Amino acid sequence: EQLLAQRQRRLECEPRRVALARGRPAEAIVSLAEAEAAAVASDLDPLRIAGIRFALAQALEQGDPARARRLAGLAEAALVDGGPPRAAELAQVRAWLAGHPI
């Protein structure tokens, strides 16, 4: 069940990450910002919101680094609350934050 949930989370953000990876950050930003707003409004699982926020942070790193860092910090906080099963995701967010100081 846990593996299925992780796969579902990855698939939800995959098209947006593909846009980002293909050098289309503006497209990814619009899509991810909409996804974040909808997720927050619908009280989606905080860990799913964390994944969306981290993807959005990565998309925003060049154009709005302050917002990117804030979103990554929110993702980090949610992943900390998620406990040990989120260790790998938490390590990824923390590595990103370490590479993007204020």
C-alpha cells in the first residue's frame, strides 16, 4: 500500500516535472502552482502537498528564489512530520535547500 501511494504521488507530478526537465519551467510553474492551490483548497494529504511544493520550488529556483526556498521549507516541514518512511524524500529536499541558501 505504501509503495502504491508513493507511485501515485510520483505520477501526479510527472507531467509537470517532464515540462521542467525539458527546459519549459514557465509551463511547469503554471501547472504546479495550480496543483498546489487545488491541493491546499481540498485539504489534500500534507505529504502530497509537500511533493507538489518541492516540484514547484525546483521550477521557481531561477525566477523567484525566495519563493522557491519558502516552498521547499514548507515541504521539508511536512516531510519531517511524515516520519521515517519519508527519509529519502526529506534528504532530497534538504540537499536542495543546502544548495540554495538565502
